[in-house]
Amino acid sequence: MPSKLLNLVLTIIALCCVGAPMSFAQAQTSEAVEDFARGKSLYLEQAYEHYGVRKSELQSTVKRGIELYTKNDMINQAYAFLKKRREGVNVDEIEAVIVDMHDNKNVVHFLGKDVTGGVKGVFGVEITNKRLTYVHFPKVPEYLERMYKVYTLANRSVKGPCELDYNMIVIQEGQEYLAYNVVAEPHNQSMILGGHFLLRISEDPKTKKFKIDEYRPYDTMCVPISRSMVDKEGRISINYAAKPNEIHSFLTMQYEQPIQINTGTSKWVVRRGLVSRIP
């Protein structure tokens, strides 16, 4: 085939392919790429660098603790912003609060039911550095609808024992959802370790309804520990039978208080979210 004719044929094929509809396999790949992109937060990646996660042991635990602290703080900021601008907003309509972090976007969605029984955005706050901006999403995307269902299921299922304010934080992890119940605001004089829960939630493939696969209380003790009861290193010592978890990491950031954990076989210190073993 002459070179000019070959080039013409290749050009026509290329143009046809651009406008061609995606196959089912291509669509699945596209959705997977979109899900991956949505799950990547540049803000969190910067936070991991800022806190020095690479220097810590149990890095996945530490990353989750930092994520919980960051999202909890964003929820509190968004609530304060809503309180200032609540004119025209029916707060009684709010049934779920979802933090959506992907790329360089950080949005806190206050969601509720619309008149048809679907999900609507009641209020939205975009957080960029320390600047908060009102945003409105007339149509809630499907992935947020799913997180709304997870949130409401977890929220009505948690029976927290402690008289504190807690925030529910929903995180998608693959095909599973994690709903963490964490203390919203720290006390000034004392530290309460209890009331934190993790619910693992998935969708039943047959009924298409969400179900709780695991209900894990981290600690049910609501006895406040005085922040003046610290050792010479400024740490509060507690006895646990297991190694540090993400709630310990979260609490040391939330209370700005380091913790020493005695497992019986080893000792750990958690400071500003980071975990290290004591020799």
C-alpha cells in the first residue's frame, strides 16, 4: 500500500476510534480510574509528609490516625461556618456529614433526604488552606449517596457510652466502608479514651442494602484521665493488651498529648500521631 494511502487510512481509523462508544470493559476501566483518582488526596499526602510519617512505625495506622484528625477538624470548621451562615438553611434536614477529599479538593457535604426520598445536598463547604467557601451541589453523585447510606446506618447503630460530642467519619476502602465514631472536641483538663467505635460496612450483593460486618468498640471506659498525671517525659501512661491503633494516633493529635502504651510484652509511645517502640 502506498505510504500516502496508508497514512490516510490510519488517520480515518484514529478519528473513528475517538468518537466510538466505550465497550463495557473500557467503561469499567474508566470507572476504576475515576475511583482511584477520587480516592487520592493531595492534601492528605502533604499532611503525611508534614507530620513525618516515614519516620514512624506502624505507618498505615499512623496515616489513618492523621486522616481521622484531619477530617474531624474539617467537619468542626464546616459546622462553625454553617453556624455563621445558617440563614436559609434548615439544619433539621441534615442527616449525614461526609468529608470528600480528592485531588486538591476538600469538601464537607451536609446531606439529607429530598422530597422523593433520595439524597440532596443541604449545605456544602469547600476548605482550601484556611479559606472556607460555600458550595452547592444540586445533584448528589452516586458515590456520595452510598456514603450517606453508610453514615446513617452507622449513626443509628452506635451506642456510645460517654457523654461527649462525637463525629462520624466515613471512609471508603476498596469495596468496603469504614465508619469511625471519634470525639469531636477535646476537653481542656482531662483526656477521655472511650466512646470510639469502628463499623465495617459493606453492600449485600443480593439485596443491595448495606450491612454491618464488624462492630468494634476501641474502649468503653469513660473515666477522664487528668492531663496533669503525666510522667517525666510528659506522657500519659495507659495499659493495653494490644499494640497502638489509629485511635491512639488520632487522640495524641486531638488532645496534643503524648501517650505511652504498655501492652505487657512491649512498650510504645505515640506522639503527634506518630508511633514508636520503646527499647
